[in-house]
Amino acid sequence: MGLFSRKSNDTPANPQMAELGREYAIAKRHNDRKTAGRIARQLGTSDVSDSDRASFQQGRDAYDAIPPIKPTRRKGR
């Protein structure tokens, strides 16, 4: 492992919460209000610890770090 290595050990404490955060970020990107609302209600009703909330945020940030794909231009119409 070198000085400028990109590898880091950022594994979330709770992988299930990280996956839920990733699903939430996907729903937000695709304007799926039904799924985003369901996940937000699920987080609001359950008793979530700080480490679980941090795992959820890590999952969101991991998906948000991926840039969206821009559609190609449709020239030959």
C-alpha cells in the first residue's frame, strides 16, 4: 500500500442500513417519491442509532459519488 493509495477501509458498521441508504439515493435520483417516502417513514418510525444513521449516509454518499449517465444525442430523427 503506497502513500497515495486510493483504497480505504470505509466499510459501514451496518451493511443493511448502507444498502437502504443506497436504495434511497437511487429513488431520489430517479424521482421515485413513493419509494423515497417509504424509506424515510421506515427510518422515522424505527429507533435508529448514530452508527446506523452513519451507515445509511455512507450508502447514500457511495451512490451519489457515481456521476449520472447523460443520454446520447438523437441526431438522425
